[in-house]
Amino acid sequence: MQKVLSPFRARATARQPWHFALPRAAVIIDSGAAPFLWGRHSCLPLKPLNTQADKNVCPTKTSRFHKFGGEPRFLGNAPSRRELKDPKRMSIKFKCPHCKKPLAVKDNLAGKRAACPACKKPILIPAPVAAPADLEAFAAAALIEQPAAPKDDKPTEFVELDCPMCGDSIKMPVELAGKNGQCPACKNIIKVPLPKADKPKDWRDIDKKGPTAAIVNLPEQLDDAWGTELKGRVSREALEDAGAIQIEIEPVGWGGWIKRGLIAAAVVGFVSLIFFGIKNSRAAKVEKDVFGEVWEHKKKLDEEKDPKKRLHPVLVATIHWAEGVRLLQQDKGDKAREKFTAARGCIGSDIPKDMIVDADLFLIELAWTQIDLGGTEDQFRTKARIEWDKGDKNVLKEVTQTLNRIRSPEARVIAVRELSSELITRKKKELAISLASGQSAQEEKGGASPVLVQLTALVFAHGDVKRFANLIKPPDPKIPLDLSVRLAYAEGHARKGEWEEAKKFADHAGRIPDRLETNIGVACVLLTDKTNKEAALQAGQFVDKALELTKGQKLNPWLTLQLCKAAYRFPDHAARAKELADKLPPNFKRRAQLEWLLAQLEKSDAKAEDLVKALPEHDGPTRGLAWVALGRHFGSALALPEVNSEDGPYRVFAKIGQALGNKEPAK
């Protein structure tokens, strides 16, 4: 019988299977090296599997035990020396099935038919019966390692390659593989590669390492095929899903949360960029279509023979103004400036007298928008805005050219007062004084420019008083106040926030028209002052006093328009202001109606359907300007007028307002 034994030691050098025959009463010595058989007759070395017989002389019992410290273990009876030398011993023993005589035959006769030597009847020789299993030997056989099978490949004598220097096909001795050698053709030193085995790759030829029991159960695995590793991973996932395995979740920590936040912000930013890009693209297309429609409308009206049916010059200028505002919203300062210049060019010196009021008021609005052309140093570099007072193209120059086209002195006073307040709000006090100084230098018929009063008020409030001491003399309490002195010091104290002092100058004894004009001027200054939140509230007392002084007085239409504009901001005075507006000339009356609509749009409860019913009269450009204001405030919520309706010609101006939207240019 054949058995396998391992010495059960950790040293890998001693892990060799051994093939031997067990004699009766034999002892296997675990020596840590090659095991050997100790019998009652002699010490026989065991034969390793797949190797030649070991010819070494077995050491004596004493020396072997003493050197390795092994303990002899009894594994059972072993055959005699003669039986070990006879490989064809009689190991099949059985009884004749006919006569029951015990018989013994050799192993090589198993499965053959023969005649019983006793009864002469034919019998079938059975297979040899295996000896009882030895559990200890089976365990030893299960854990022993098998040596790698010897390779029968004959080493290659030459290495064939192409010389990298000369390109010739050469053969180099295999001893130079992996080393440097001399090419026999070009005599250059080259690197000789290792020889390649010609044996085809076989998926069944894999190295199996480990104990014998593990090797027996190790399955054959193919490349890119599902194996036990994938099966084990799937099984773990199934256990995790079923809750059979406790999953420990590592805490996120500050770094993890910051990383997640950055990723989320990046995703939101990317989505927002796409959204606003699509939105802006659509908006740009809509704007292009709107302004194209407006210019087509103008071209069609220009073909009318009746001049009254053509588009009003102020409305033509409004189209250029609207295009400039949209470019300014897109941070295109240079192009916006060109559009504003075109709008100013529509108001020429040959404009009819009945259009002067509308033209002057439009120029004031245009100058307001041109202030938005100014910006910061960064905006100057990117050409999103232009310089305030430097270079050939600057804000002061553009605004001055616009104000120079104003025909009415009263309109110029209104412009300087309002524009100065806006420049002071933007911390451009010196620029405001320069603007007023330039406008006051223009002489008017009958004496000095009325703008000089505005310059004095600005210098008194924000400038160098000593520098302008010769402009207007300080008030003398012994003599009645002159209108210029009253206005200058009243508005100057109002700009400084000294409302009580301003009230003293406004209510000082004197002519009623002078007191009326002073109260209106102070109220307008306070309503345009954005640096003080209480200024607008304080303006109410001056509006109230001015309305009181209007009784029985013949008013200047410019002053009445200014008073109505201020009174519309106070609900208690709106009714009285409407009464005054109805008595104005038609061109001033239409403008007063527009100012009332603009005052209503400043309220949070304004409704488009109510305001449409109170639009200005059709004559002049104010109705078209009203539709622009409504479209800009309500946007797409505004119901456009029908094409064939009374307001059909103003439909395109409502679309202009919707295109601009309720957006102010970035300051």
C-alpha cells in the first residue's frame, strides 16, 4: 500500500511528499529533513515522489534521534524485507465462491477469470481490498505540498534578434541573454534580450501553491471569467443588503463636508450657467426682434404725407435711448454712449416751439441716464463704462453737451438741480460743482443765468465758500431778501440737512412768488436727496406751504409742473396737484399726467389695468413714453394694446419697455 507523509514542520524546505511502502512494525522518523523508515531489520530511506531513489545511507537510530530531536511514531505493522523487494507480491486474498477454499493471487490478475485449483470451476478474481484508512496519515497527506513538475523544455542555444544599430538579423549565444554583447555584423555593443518560450499559453497550466487539500479544491479559472472572488464579493453584498453584516460608516468630518459643499456648489453653478446662458440667448433674440419691429414701424410712418402722422422726434430719440440703456445693462459702455449721442441728435435746434417742453424734459432724462456711463477703474479698463472727467470721451462732457441743447432756462435749472443731487449721491461733489459752473457761465437774456443760484447752493453746502465768496453776498437782515439769495441759502441749508434753517429762508418775509419758488425748490432738493432717508419726509412741509401760497397766484407753468411732480408723492396733496395740472397749457398738462403715472408706479399696489385708463392725452410723445414706463415696470404681465385699437401705434413702445425690464444699469 502507498502512503504520503509530511513532517508537520513550518520550514518550507522540508515540504516534500514521500512515496514508500510501510512494513509491519515500522517506525517513521520525523526528522525535519527527509523522513526515513526505521524497521526491525534495517533503516531504509524513503523514496521522494517523481525523483530517483535516494542513495544516501540512513543515519543510525541514535544519531538521527539525537540530532533532530524527533519522536518516533508507530504507524502499524510493516512487511518483511523480502516482501519489500518483491513488487509483485500476492496481495489479493479471497475464497472460492463454489468450494470456499482460501486462495491468494497476484495484483496483476485482478478482474480476470481463472479455474479454481481445488474444484476446477471458473471464478472471477476480485480487485484487491484496500487497507483500513489511517486518519493520521490522511491528515499528513492533506497538508503536504507538492513540488512543481519538472519542465521538459530544452534550453535554447541561441537568441535570435534584429540588431538595433545595423538592423541585421543575428543570433547571439543564450549565455549572453540579458547581458551586453557585440554584434557580429556591425561590432557594436548591444543588449541581448531574454529568449522567449515558444510554448503556447494554456489556461489549464497554472501554478497551484499551498497545501494539498487546498490544491484539490482549487478550481480552474479562466481570464475575464467569473470565479470564486466575484462570487464571494457578491455574497458579501447580499449579506450587507440583508443586514447580516454590520456596516461601519466612517464619519464625514469637516473636510468631507467642505468637499461635498464645493462639489454641490460647482454643480449648482454649472446648471445656473447653462440656465442663464439659454435665458440670455433667448432674451437677446427677443430684443433684436423688438427693436427691429420698432424701426420697421418708424420706416412705415415716415412714408406718410401728413407730418402729424409721423413719429414724434422725441419718440424717435426714445428708441435710440432705449437701445443705449440695454447696452449699458450689458456693460457695453462705448456702444451705449454712441446710442445716447444718436438720441441727442434727434433733438435739433430746428425743433418746433410746441415741442420744446417735451424735448427739454427728454434731454433732462437723457442726461440722467448718461451719468450711468461713469463707473470704476476696473470698468474703465474693460470698457464697460467710460471715465468721469478725463479723456476725450467722459461723462462730464457727454452730459454738458446734452444740457447745452436745452432751450428753456427753467428746464436748465431743473436739470442742474436734479443732476447735482445724483452726482452727490455717487460721491462726485466736485463733478457736480463743475457741471453747475459750466451751465451758469451761459448768459441768458436780461442778465445772469438762473443756474448761478444752483451753483451758489452747491458751493455753500459742499464746496469752498471762500473761493466763491463773490458769487452772492450773505443775507442782510436789515433789507428784504433777494430771490437769488433766498433760493441759494435755502437750498444750500437743505443740501446740508439743516431743514429748520432752510425753512427760515423759505418763509422769510417778502414777495409771495419768491417764497413760493423757494419752497418748491427746497422740496425738489429734498426729494432728490438719496443720502438722507429723512429728507423725503421733510419735503412734505415745504410742499404743503407751496400749495398754500398758490391760492390767487398766477403761476409759471414750469414751477407748477415741478410742484405737481413733488405733490404727487404725498397722498394728501395729490388731489390739489391734479387741480393745478388741469389748468396748465396742453403740453405741460400732458407732462403732468405722465408725472402722476410715474408717481403711481413707485407704489407697491400699482395695477396696470387702472393706470392704462389714466394715460396722458394722445397729442405729443407723452402717451408713448407712458407705455414704455408701463412695459418696463410690469414686464410680461402688461397686456399689450391691440394693433387696431386707439393705442395700437404705441404697442411697439410697450414692447420696448418689456425688453428693458425693471432693471437699472449697474452703478
